[in-house]
Amino acid sequence: EDEINFDDLLLEAVSSKEVSKFEEIIELEKSNSNTCQYSFSCYEKMSIIYLEQRKVQEFTGSFTKLVELYPKVEYNFKMDTMRDINLALTYINDYDYLSEICRIIIDGLFDRIKEDKSIARELLNTGILFSKNLIRWEKVEMLGELLEEMFDIMDRLDIESDETMKNSKLEFIVLKIQYCNFKGLTNEAKALYFEADSLNKEKNIFDNTLSSIINEQGGKLYMSQRNYEKALEKFKQAFYNYQESGNHDKAKIMLKYSILNSIIVRNSKSVVSVDETKLYLDDTQLSALFELKKAYENANIDAINEIWNDKIKKIETDEFIINQLNDILHEIRLNYIKMKLSAYRVCKFDTLVQELGVDLEYLVSILLEIVSMDDQTMKINFTESYVRVAEPNLAKDSIYSNVNKW
């Protein structure tokens, strides 16, 4: 009796995409071999065919058989199985259908999670893919439910002893950070950021995609705490992460955040090199921020007010920046007063009110804030309506030399 060449039969079946040919191979292997590796490959190919044909019942049956064979097949035969199935899922743009298939896959893998560690890995990978699709479709409530389920599953697994699953856990934490941002769960997002940052530093292989989201979250966290120097550091890192991963839209947003923070901390160095900003110079919102930075460096309060009121407030669409606008302008005004007082020993309230475009009550609140922060040399005379510093302290940074001309 001639030996059956299963490799040739499988190649023929794959080429034809005929389910009947795969079924013949499965029966032949049952009758003529003690292995099940070719049956496993057939169920994988059949699952993808049924997936593409939108035959849910047939897919469920084929995928169930596939998972049953998972523990019996050597790793080299199954290493790409779920990757290929998940790849097929990426071409589906029907939310309801994709949700149904992902649920079938997750439930099918979960039922046999204790039989093979690789099943646990594939379950987490599928959960990650499904979560990313839910973010893409902005299905926030369902995303929250899925993440809760996946974190519950991870609590039952021995994550720490498996590097692959530790990486998956990091991805889920990053996904949950994004979910918290959708829902405005600021405190939870902060706690998750520190956990994600710690895990990311332990990774053997650097991942720009994950690092970009983690650094962005860190920047937002530090900015909300008014730690603008640390925020600037994180946003610059996120800029490079997004740029290197090819996400130039997000890189542009990180550049905007970096510019704002560099203004607040009076960073005299360029945010990034000129060459690195060439891709984004045609963006009107970004150009307005560059103009604001230049006006601030030149201590031109009229230009600052004009750019802020006529450009930034009118054309800015980024929700995070919009929510931060009042705080950002407050910090700019506060620093402006400190810069001016570094050049003059005395400034009248009326002069500052007129230059800043604020009322007297707001000006006094800024002056009191400066005193409370660190400037014990500054004295406020409410009777004669002026503020003075005990000793002149000329600005040292060359880019702020214009302040000394006041």
C-alpha cells in the first residue's frame, strides 16, 4: 500500500479552498495515522473559510474541533494558527458579525484554558485584538465589559512566569488606560499608568506603540498635576515613539503638547529638531503654537494675547488642550509677571492689568500665588497698588533678553 502524502494533499486543499478536500484529509488521518497535526491544519483552514463566508454555525463547529486538538499538536504546527485567524478578522468591517465571532473564539479558548498554556496566550491575544476593534468603533461600554472579563481571566493565570503573557497584560493595561480616558476615570488611569510604566521598563523587547501610549498618559498625568517639566519629558518621548511607529497624526498632537509645556517651563531649547518638525509645519494649529512660543520667548505680551485669542482659542480642536486652556494661559501669565519683575523692581497694578488683559482681582490672585510659591523677595503694596522685588534679578537666559529692555 502506497504511503499517503499528507503534505501534498493539504497543499491541494489549500489551493482549491474546497471544504470537502479538508474533510477527506481529516478522515484519512484518522484511519491511517496516530497523529492529528494535519487534521488540526485542516480545521484551521476550514475555520478561516467559514469566517470569510460568514457561516457562523460552521465556523463554531470547526473552531471547536480545532481547540480540542490544540493540546495534542506540537508547537511548530500551531504557532501561527490564531495569528492567521485573527488576521482574517482584521478584514471584517461588520461590527455585529465581528463581535459574534470574537465571542465564539474567546468562549471556545476559555473552555480549554487549563489544557494547554498556549491556549491561554491565544485567548489573551484574541482579547487584545477584539479590544482594539472596540476602540476603533468607539464601543466604549462593551470595551469596559470585555476588559473586566480579560482582567478576571488574567487573575486566574500564572502570568508572572510567562514573558508572553506578561506582555499581553501590559497591552491590556494600556487598553484600560484608553478606556479610562474615554470615560473620564482620571484617578484609575493614573494608577494604571504607573503599573504600565513599571512593566514596560521590564520588557526585553522595546515596543514603540505601547511606549507611545504610556508616555502620552504620563504626560497628561503630570500636566494635570502642574508638573510641567516632567510632562514635557513624557510628551517628547511620546512624540518620538509615535513618529518611529509611523503614527504621524498622534506624533503631531504630542508635538503640540510639548510646545505648550516648553512655554510654561521656559525651556530655551527647541522642542525637537527642525528636521523632525518638517512633516507638520503645514498644520495651522501647530503653526499657531509655534507663533505663541516665539512671542513668549520675545516677551511680546501683545502678540501673546493676539495669537491666543484670534488663533488658538478659535481653531484648536484637541479636547485635551481645550480642557487645559485656562490652566495653560494662567501659567503663561504667571511666568510673564515673574519675567517682568526680574527686570524691574516695581510694577504698577494698572500696567500689569492692561498688558495681561485681566481684571484686578485676577491679577492679585496671581501675585499672591507667586508669593506663596517661592518668591519671598516680592512684596505687594495694596494701598498704593504696586508690586516690587527687593533686588533686581535680570533674566539670565539669552532668549528672554528682551525682558530686560522693559
